[in-house]
Amino acid sequence: MESHPEQLVAFFLDEYRSKGSYSGDSVARLTELAVAKDGVVAKAATKAIFTGLVEPLADSFEPEAVALYNRAFAQIIQGCRQDPSASQLDQQLKEFGIQREEDLIARADRVVQSGRLRDSGDSGKVQRVIVLSRVTLGADVAITSVIIERMKHRFPAAEIVLVGGSKTAELFGGDVRLRFKEIHYGRAGTTVERLLTWIDLLRCLRELTDALKIGEYLIVDPDTRLTQLGLLPVSLTDIRQPDGRDTEDQETDYLFFPSREYGSGTSRSLSELTSLWLDDLLGESLPTYPCVRLKSHDAEAARELLNRMDRGSRPVVAINFGVGGNSLKRVGGDFEATLVARLLQQGARIVLDKGAGDDEINRADEVIREATNVECEGRRARAVEINGQSLTDVLGSDRLDAEILVWNGRIGLLSGLIGQSDLYIGYDSAGQHIAAALGVKGIDVFAGFSSRRMLERWRPGGPAQTRVVAVDSYSGEANEIVARVLDLARETLQPKQQRA
């Protein structure tokens, strides 16, 4: 058998799909590579595990794939905990009474089967609700924000704490009911480094629950990578008694949203399914939409920036071509530059987010170079780039003499700019979820999806409609996709253009 990580993953999946057999040897070899002392080898194996194995299984949104993930990743965890670099992982799992991979699988099965939360008479007893972040911003808007809104409604006197990365506070920091506890999950780290984030999470949760009794707090897990999709325990009620019994009151301590299998027979979005799961859990019917609650200074700065732009009655289109490091989500060719150029020619003003990382920044620079060759009202289009350092100077000026505002900075202010725009266009990433939640219509250019169900699940939800352009529905020619996006943009912006 080949020992290259990607070949091991391919062999494992082929064996399962063609024969229904589980290649434990492939997973064992992958794990050996993931804990290799050679950092290059360990990172290559980690990429194969998460990008080649975990993500495709998760994105299929099928119960069978969930079971396969639980089995394979439990074996990976068990293999990693034997390595000296993961001694803390091993010790903590032992404290939870987890000795074997079968224990991890059994626990994952158990938390999915937890029933309805106790009746509303117990609502006043809960003093703190701790909601775990989904790690990625788009998922936090689509899923986590729905949970937060319902927890606020169900427990009006409780403190709501969101545990996640620093950027979550930029998206939800305007919510006075919400407190933030920062924890970093290294998506670029090795498998062991990612698993050890769980140790940090345990410390954080123990700090938040130390002065509280079971029943006075609630931990809500939205199927987060912080717990490796529910495989790793975080609550006191996960500790097994010597005779094998669970501790009492388990249902009021930890709640797990099985996002990859809940509603598996439906075509509903993850936002809709989250709301329905909460209905089942809480015994009520209260449709809840994703939301973004920006800090007032970000919303105001965005408003002031666009007020200084020479827009008149012209529509403003916010654009983000970020793909989170997944090049499969991109449309090739000249799609990006052509789309921006055509929008300018049709009279739109552009807010272009420069993205993150060298690749996205370089691509944005190329788009800007092409766009500034476009003729707009008898002259070439102009672009002005603004970042955190130059923001104060720009806000102190009277006018922003440009057709393209390029933002190179924080997600909070970008969200504010999206919220002030008439339309959002982007690939499958956080932007379209933010736009929909802020009530801004969007066009989601969705490429690189592994299944139709993935396309359905990640459809943005919110008070504004998002039109999805499924790239595989076209011949793949960039110009054809540009034409479709422009048609949708005209339909969306028509009322504003008619008023102009």
C-alpha cells in the first residue's frame, strides 16, 4: 500500500465506497505520519486528514458518513494520544473515563440521542449559557448566531458566553447580552496541535463553570471543530461513574446539535435546521434567523466611508473573492476581473475586500489593476485602498474620490461596509452569510461543492434573499458565469437603478 497521505485517504475512501470495508491500516498509517517528528510530513498528513477525509465526510450530510467519521477520527485520536507530544490529551481522556476508541464512539452516539431540554420552569435556574464557536465565521453566522438568539430568549436572565476566536467579537460585539471568551483553534496546525486545543477549551469551560452547580449552566456545542465534531467531551456529566452509570442531570449540562445528520432527508439549509432543532429541543415553535450584531463604531465608520464616496444614487456592490484557502471554490480564468469591470461599466460603485493571505491579496491586486483601466464617465476608474492605519485620515476628509473602495482590514468594518451596500457578491465563504443576516441581498457564486446536499445546506439564511449560482450548472466558461451573475445583479438592483 502507498504511504503518501493523500493516497492513503483515497484508498480508505475507495475501499469503503466500493466494498463497504473499513481500512483501519490506512488510518493507522495516516496517524503515524500525522505525529511524525518531521513537521513537513506531519502537516502533509494533517492536510490529508482534514481536507481529504474529514471535510468530504462532513459535507455529504449523511448519517452513514457521520458514523464513518466517528470511527475513523476516534482511531486517529486514539493513535495520537499514544505519542509523547499528546500526553495531556491522553491524561484528560483518562479523567473522563475514555480508554479506547470505542469509548469515544459510544459517547458521540450518546450525545446525539439526548432529548428535549427540561421544561421552562427550570429556565430561571440557569445562570450562564456557554455557546461554542463553530471556528469558521460563516458557520458562526449561519448556525451559532441562531443558537445564541434562542438561548437569549429561553434564558432571559442568564449570561450568554460565546467561546471562540477573536473575530467573533467583531461580528457579534454589538450584542449587550453577549460576553466573549477567546480561544484559538489553529487551523494551520498539525493534528496533535489541533487536538490539544481541546485542553485549552477544558480550562476555559472549567473557569466559566467553576462556581456553578450542574443545572446552573448549559454548554451548547453546535458540532464544532473545538470538540472535533462532538467526539471529545467537555462537561462534567461526561465523566463516567465506576459502575458505568452516567452522572445525573446530563440533559441540562451539555447540548449537541448534530448538524451533519439532523434533517438528513430534507433540502433545508443549516440555518433552518438549527432553528428546527431548537424547536424540538425547547418544545416550542419560534423560527429564528441568523444575525450579525456589529459594534456601533464599525457600523458608523462604514456608513461614513460610503457617505464620502462619490456614489450619488448609484448602487454599491460589495465583493469578496476569498475562498479560505480552498482554491476549488474559485472560478478560473478572468472571472473576477471581468465581473468587477462590467459592474463598473454598468454604473455601480464597488467595495472590494482584499482578503487574507498572499494569494488572495495578489489576486485582488490584479483585479484592481484591470478595473482601473475601465472607462467610467469619461475617465478611468479610480481605486482607493483603506486599512486600519489610514481609516482615521480618510474619515477626516470631505470626499473619497474613487469608484472602487478597497478594504484591507478587520472583518467588523468589512461587515459594516457590506451592511451599507445594495448587493453582495462572493464565493462560498463568510461574506454571503454576513450579508444575508444584515438584510443585504446577495449572489453566492458556489463552486467546488462535493454534493448537492452541501449546496443546499450552506445556502445563506436571513431577512434578505441570496441567489445561488451553482458553478457546475454551467459549461465552466468564466464569461458564461459572469453573464449569469450580471443578470442576477441587474434583477436585484433594478428598483434602485430605476429610481436613479
